[in-house]
Amino acid sequence: MGKFLNQIPPNWEKAEAHAKANLVIDDTKTTLNLNDKESYCVCCQMPYPKDEDFFPLCCDNLVLGALGSGYPLFFELIKYVGYLMIILSVVYFGPCAYMMYDAFKDI
């Protein structure tokens, strides 16, 4: 079953298919058909995803909760860090712009 994993040189088609089977997908939209060996990876028994099996790009963070509690928390953290960077940029840019204007107005 997993004999191709130790093959040298590796079978790149099977390695790419394995990588495709291990992408993050919405598991409620996929089904595993054990009768069709072409529809799943032979080493990890994960189904190959179709285009409609992936999460939408602009989905709510609560939808990603099906992947585990860390996914929504990570994206909330990224959102709050982005807000913090905007606030810090505005707070820092105001005095710097004033000092640059004051320094160069006589030139």
C-alpha cells in the first residue's frame, strides 16, 4: 500500500496527488468512495477534492470552526493585528509628517 513512499526516485504524480488530497477542504461537501481507487489517495485514504469542496475565500471565521478552534482564533488575531498596525501607523505618521514639514519648509 505505502510502498511507493520509499521509492527512489519518487513518483512525482503520486506525490502531487497526495498533496492535493491533504489540502484544507470542507469535509461536509466531500465523500470517500472506496470502490473507486482513482478518487482517493492510496496511502492516507483522503479523497481528492473538487473545486466546490474548498472553503470560499471570504467565508465567516465561524465556518472555519469545523477545522478546529485554532483556525478562527488565528484569523481573528490577524485581523486585530492589522487594526493595531493601522492605528500605530496613523499615530506615528502624524508627528513624523509634522516634523518633516517643519524641517523642510525653510528650504
